[in-house]
Amino acid sequence: MDTEEAIGSLQRSGPYTFEWTKLHLPRWKTDPLRYEYDTLAAKALERLQAIAKERGFSDDPRKRPDLYQLLAENHARDDDLERFWTQLHAVPDWVDWEQLERGQRFFYRYAAANLMGFALQGFVGENSAASGVVEVLVRTGGFSTRVLLHRLLETFQWLLQVTESLQSIKPGGAGHISTVRIRLLHSSVRQRILKMVKSRPEYFDVETHGVPVNTLDSIHSIATFCCNHMWLQLPRMGVHPTEQEKEDYIALFRYLGYLLATPDEYFVTVDQARATMESMLVHELTVTDTSRVVCFNFIKCLVDLPPFNVSKEFIEAGSRVLNGDELCNQLEMGRPGWVSYACFRGHCWLVSALATAQRLSPTFDQWIIEHWKRLLHSAVIQSGLKGASKFDFKYVPQEGVQVEKEGNGRKGVNYGILSRPVETFYLGVFLFASILAFLACLMATIGLRAIAPYAVQCVSKLVGGR
Ligand code: HEM
């Protein structure tokens, strides 16, 4: 049996160290949460499925029901649906809309750093090593490289919708509706896996991993979404969010967590949220063979993807900087050469310089926020997904179907100066900043040497004059 961490003990997760305090969550408190889940949505889903059946819908992709639509039309006629609808539309008294709006701006303010951190630390490091979560992911087939990109874009769609505007996350807004759809999707995944476990208990080890998409996994996911930027990602790129930014972004996800049936008490304050994130690092990260499959496919999905054609080595270098070598070795990631690290350093210096400039100029900050919002919405929702997804249950778990390591079907990128534009740009930033730093040192040395004799004369006059 695992022992509890001692208060005051020093803990480490990759390059990140911290002290275990009273705010951290002991195992006796978190372990039972593996067997708790969103019963309200589970009941509502059953009712919606019954209504759908009555109306001639089925599992056939062309005849699948829009569960949200059914919920909106029928909640007043059914107690379970009404309870679900009421919870979703009740706004908790701790919600401060102005604060949530500020939280939404945080995502776009540091978009380049947030996206890089989310991909390389949130997905590659944290998600791959969350052993219970990956067991669910490989069973839905959505982590196959053939469909993974689409799923990632859908995740980004959700993220963009819930950060778009206040209107979007208020009841009835596009982000609110998408969040309800995600909650129903999670319930469908859980229902399907548990149904299969009934006839074949070995299909999913409920005793070890808990119920699929359980309360603890959800707390972990919300922490990954909002806390990891603050302590595990941005600071390692030279960007240090302010206390206000931390409070605002965590408050936004406390509300989104509430909509997704994730207990909000773990995100009440910045200190509590940080302790929750750190507790997950200590308790929940274990690299398994399935982690290696998920990590491998995730990297394959991004490598050489047009138009940026990012290389495997760049992803590995960034992952190693953010997650540490120990975890990346366990995930069997390659060891890239110094050029890839230099490119990643170029990225870090750029986002750090931008963050400083944004703090100095609110007009520039506003411009960056608006620019990223427009760019991401058009790239992800309009171009990538060709219109907003409704998050229906596409990759239904089936017996014998489990994702393994896969290729990406791309030919690879021919060598050329512009074949990998992002890396070339970041390498340029690295070289430019290095030359600037060298010149600054040179000038400082020359300046010091030039003024040194006068400084010595001044000091000796002062001393002699006494
Ligand atoms: C509570 C925080 C969470 C958020 C904000 C969240 C968000 C999302 C989003 C946006 C999607 C749709 C896009 C996609 O298909 O990837 C999704 C789907 C999915 N999520 Fe989550 N998720 C959370 C927790 C979890 C947890 C804890 C698990 C599993 C242990 C999980 C498993 C899944 C699965 C399997 C799908 C895909 C279903 C399919 O194949 O269509 N999620 N989630």
C-alpha cells in the first residue's frame, strides 16, 4: 500500500519541486474519488437515449440523435432531465463574471506559450502519464493517428469557445452548450465501457483505474487545463503570470469544472488549486505501456504536419525542457541535438520578450489578444474543422479495438531552409538574441575598460582629499 506524504516533505516531479503542505490531498482522500462519477449526467443520458429510441434514432452515424437538442426540448417533461438542466443553468454565487472575462483573456494574452505548453507538457507529459485516463483514451479509438488530429482540433474548439466571450459561457451560449455536450459525451464513454465490462470484466480494470471518466480523473484534467500553465509550463519558458492572472484563469476553470461535474472545492483559491495540481503530480503520474502508445501517437500526429512541418526533434527538445529527461526517457522519446534545443530556446525568449512588452504597453497587449483570438478561431474552427463540431460520440469503444503505436502516413519533409518555417524562425530568434547578448557584453566590457582609469582617479582623489 502507498504511504502518505509527510507534511513539510520536499516533493519532485521532473524539474518541478515543492513542499507538501496541509492543503495537499492525501491518498485516503483522493483514492475513493476514483469510484465516484457524474451520476446526474449518467441518469440524464439514459433518459435521453430512451427518448431518442422512441423517436427512431439509432447508433447509425446518419441517424444519431443530437443529445443536447433532445435535452433542451424535453427537460421540462422528465424529473432526471430537469434536475440535470437546472444544475447546468444555475450560476453558483461564487461566479464573478468580470473575473471570468479576465480569465478568458489570459488564454489569448500568452497564446503562443499556452499552446506550446498545453501540447508538450499537458498532452505529451501529463496526459500520457495519467495511467487511468490513457486506458480510457485508447479504448475509444480517438488516439489513433488517423483521427487524433481531428480530436485535438475539437478539444481546441472547446477551449476557444469557452474563452471567446462571457456570452459564450453563460447559460445558452456556444461555449456553455459545447460544455454540456462534452459532459454527455463523457457519460456515453463511461456507459459504453462499463457495459462491456459487464460481459467481459477484463476489458477495463475498474478496480485499478476506477470508473471510466471518474471524479478524480476530472479533477486531474481541470487542474491540467488551468494550473499547469501557471507553474509547470509558462515559467519554464520565461513567462511569469501575475497573481491576478492566476486567480482569474483558475476561477474560469472552477466554473467550467462545475459545468462538467468536477467538484469545485479543489479550485477555490490559487493556493488550493496549486496544491491540487501538485497532489496529482505525486499520486497520478505513472508511465505504462499505454502511456508510451499515447505519447508516440500524439507526437506522430504532429510531426511534419503542414503548413508548419514541425520536426520530431523539436517536439522532443521542448518536451524534455518542460517535462524533464526522466519522464521523457520513460516515455521512450528520442534525444535531439543542440539545434532543436536552440530552436526551442528561441521560442522561449520570444514569448518571454513579448510578455514583457505586453505588460509595458496595454495597447499592444490588447492587439495581441485580439489578433490571437481571430487567428485561432479561423484556423481551428473555420479551416481545421470546417465549422464547429457538435462533439458526438464517434469513436465508440468496441471489443478487440484498442489503439496501438501507429505511423502518420506522411512522406516526411525534404530538407530546405523554409521547409520547417517555425523552427527556422525560432532558430533565427535564438541567433539574433545570442548575437545581441554577445554585443551587449562586448560593449559593457569596452565601456568598463574606458571608464575604469577615470573611476580610479576619482576614487583616489576622494580618498586623498579626506
Ligand atoms: C474535466 C475536464 C475535461 C475536459 C475539459 C475535457 C474535454 C474534452 C473535450 C473538449 C472533448 C471533445 C474533443 C475530443 O474528442 O477530444 C473530450 C472528449 C473526450 N474526453 Fe474529455 N475532458 C475532460 C475530462 C476527461 C477525462 C477525465 C477523461 C477520461 C478519463 C476524458 C475522456 C474523454 C474521451 C474518451 C473523449 C472522446 C470521446 C470520443 O471518442 O468521441 N475526458 N473531452
